[in-house]
Amino acid sequence: MSEDRMDEAEGTLPESAEDSHRLRALEDALANLTQHEAPPGLLADVMAALPPAAAATAHPVRRAAWREPRWQLTALAAGLGVLAISLVLDQQVGTDPAAEDLAGTLMTARPGTGEVGNSALRLSLESLQGSISADNAGESLRLQLDLEVGEEVELVFSQGSEIMRRTLTPGSVREFLTLPGHPDSSVRITVVRSGTPVGEYLLDREVPW
Amino acid sequence: MSEDSDEALVQRCRRGDRRAFEALVVRYQRPVYNAALRMLRNPEDARDVAQVTFLKAYERLGDFNPQFRFYSWLYRIALNESINHGKRRRSHEELSGNERDAANGPEQALGLAQLDDALQEAIMSLSEDNRTLIVLHYVLGSSYEDMAVTLDIPAKTVKSRLFSARQKLKDSPLLAAWLERA
């Protein structure tokens, strides 16, 4: 019995010997609770779902740097510069590329197109090609998988604290998945092959203005 | 500070070393999973909670105060996540605590083959606060001081609340038959 538990036992003041006996039996049972092994694959899943390494850096250092006014002014100037360049390019280049031409990137419905609340992701990996699109299904988010699978892969869908895994075997996959998370929250999708993450994507669910 | 101490691994993680974080997951996946399992009972839920716990720890490593022990901080995330997961699960199932207790009365406890199962049932019948104390002390092996850090309350308060939680467990009808026989 640990020092803590001996200490507790001394401070218990049981009402009766029977009570003391029951308490001791309970202590022994609690001390011998079965410890289960962690499920196989947990480590691989955690490592596969980790965001880019930069996320683990010490935040306070970054915040301290931003308290310096010169950084804020530099950032403001850079932001205005990017905005100006964007406006010029938008006028010169004209229309945006078709959504299906964007591979492995975020495709969010643009304002005024009538595609509110619908977004899609195109995958073009060696072992996995096709698209994953999302739309609202009541209070949940529904994903439509339209994929050609060349080699067995696992898809890990993370939405806030909700995580769903789906193993895909070679062949065509056409199916719907419903995620329990909020329909307007973004979904991080990690493609895992043989326990190693081979691709990570973000399906944006930000509702356009 | 030894090379493979929690502190050293956390520092390496903060510099972007994923291998260091992998070492922490290997070290703590078992206790975190067991804590979640005792809090929630369902192995699938416990697995999900364990995974989310490590992901949140990784994302928030910048907020971790190295003055405290890493595992105290990690266990707090795991227990909070377990409680939140349990709440979400209950709201889905629309199953109140009273209904659960009624469905698992002393008669059923008497029929349980394993003491471990009976104890798990009794732990599940406790309030979330009491369950957290029991899991921290008996499943995770935390001392009063560590529990005080994890729960952010004085060690004396930990002691009195743990005593109260244990009394409730002792008086649980789910364990009455077994404790009388013991």
C-alpha cells in the first residue's frame, strides 16, 4: 500500500469494524484493477493525424514577437501589398480555374455562385484518386467518397474532437459517410498507407459570405 | 535532465521533433487509454479519446508550463476529454444516469463473474467528479500532490474529496454483495 493510501486509511475513521473491512477490501480491489494494453494501431493513428510540425512550437515566443509594433507594421504593409497584387492579377487573369482542375487543394464554394455549404477535395495520390465532397445532413456533415483505390489505405477524418476512420480496399469506392461533428466545421483528412501518412488535406466547411 | 525524460522529450517536440512526441505517446498511451476506458467503459470510445488526447496535447504543447509534470497536464486533457465525450455520448443516447443505475441494479452486480466488471459498473455509477478522482488515484496512480496539480485544487481538498468518493463507491449497491463476501 502506498504512503498516500496508508495515510488515507489512518484518516478514515470508519464507523465500525465491518465498515473498515469493506473499505479495505475495496482498496485492495481498486489497487488491483486490470490495466489493459493500449489498442494496437493507436500510436500509428496518433502519428498519422498529427498536424504539421510547426503546430507544436512554443506559442509564447510567437506571441511575444507580435507584441513588437514594428512587426505589426511590417505585417500590415505586407498584407496591403498582397491585396493590391491580388486585385491587379484578378483583373488581368479573369476567371478562376475550374474546381476540378485543382488537385489536392482546398476548394471552397465562392460567394455568389450558388454553391453555398458545399465543398470538395480532389485527391491524386498514387494509391488513391478521385474526390471527397461534403454537404450538410441535418445537424451532421455528410461526406461523399468517389474514389479509385489502387492499394489498401486508411482515411482518418478529424473534425474537432471527433475522429472517424475508414479503411479502403483496392477498387472503386462510391459511398456516403456521416460525421458526427458540426456540419460547418472543417474536416482534416489524413491518408495512411501501411501505417505511414502519405497525404493530409483540409476540407474547408467555412460557409461563404 | 536525462535524454529520454519527459522534459527533454517535450523540449524536442517544441522544436518540431515528431520522434520525441512518438516516444511520449509510446510512454503514455497505456495509462491514457486505461483512464479513458475506466471513465467511459467502452473500448472504442476510450480509443478515440486517447487519440484526441494526444492530438490536443501536441497542438497545445506551446501552452504547457514545464514547471509542472508533463503527465499531470496530459492526464488532465485525457480526463476532460473523457468527460466531454461521455456528455456527447449521453446526449446522443438520451440515457440519463438514473436510468443507467436502474438498468444495472444490485441483482445484476451479484451475477457479474468478474470483480473488475462489478467495480467498473460501480465506478460508472459515480458522478463525473468522483469518477475522475478514483481514476486519477487508482488507475493512473497519481499522488495527492499530482492530483492537486491535475485538478487545480489544493492537496487537502483532493484528500477529502477522494475520501468521499471512496465512501460512495464502498456504499454502492453494485458492490455490496461482493464487499460482504470479501
